[in-house]
Amino acid sequence: MISKHKQKGAETVEFAMVALLLFAVLFAIIEFSRALFVWNALTEATRRGARMAVVCPYQSTIPAKVAIFDVINGSLGSSPIIGGLTTGMVKVHYFDNNHVEILDTTKQSEIKFTEVSITGYQHQFIIPLFDVVQPFPMNQAFKTTLPTESLGAVPTYPGDKKIDPDCKF
């Protein structure tokens, strides 16, 4: 018969081995959940930016601020929801019917599609150990394309004062 005194501390060693595996799996689940949240938030950011870009004047800065969730007078400069996301990472492009980008400001009447993309964002893991292996490519370009609506045009009637759109809300 094995004496209980010879195995003193065996439970502690067994717990340490199981706890190591348990906490590794727990932190992996937490990091993967954060990465999925950031993935979804970046997709939502492009959707929000595109939604504003189709109704704001050509080359307005408002869509980029809305895209990063910086809607309080644009005072933050970076996203309060997605760490490290700035307005410099948000690009707004305008396209014609053939999906050719329009860069000439005199051809605004030819704009049919507006695309907002986020490029250059690097996801930062909380736990440095997970920086070695990324579960999916977070450095991809997130983008949303929508058909153009008013592009900031304000309808006026003959004799009305011309209203300069500023796209502020």
C-alpha cells in the first residue's frame, strides 16, 4: 500500500499542469474574441464611413471621422472603440459607372459609387505570446462600396438662397 506521506504535494503539481493548459486555452479564447470584435468593428467602420460619404460633399473629411467613431466635433483624432485606428487609415474613393476612380474635381457629376476603405491597421494582441501566430489576416483592407446619393447637394428652388452643405450633424 502506498503511503499518503510519500505523495505529499502531488495534487499541487497536477493542478499546476492542468491550470497551465486551462489558462492558455482561456486566454486564447479571449484573444480570439477580441480579434473578432475588432474585425467586426473595422467592417462597421467602413460601412459608417461609406454611408456618410455618399451624402456628404466631395472630398469631405466628415466620413473619415464618422468611420472611426469620432463624431464629437472630430476632437479625438483616433477611434475610442478600436485602438490605433486613425483618420489617416480611412480612404474615400469615388468611382464612375465603369468603376474607374474619379480624381478630377470637375467631374463630380460622373460619380456613381463611393468606396471607403481602411488600410494599414495592425491588430495588437493584449498577450504578447499570441503575437507569434495571428489567427487570420488583420492587415487586410476593409472596404465598403455604396451607390452615390446626394454628395452634399442641397436642393433649392428658384430664388432661394444657395445653401453651402457642411455635412455636420
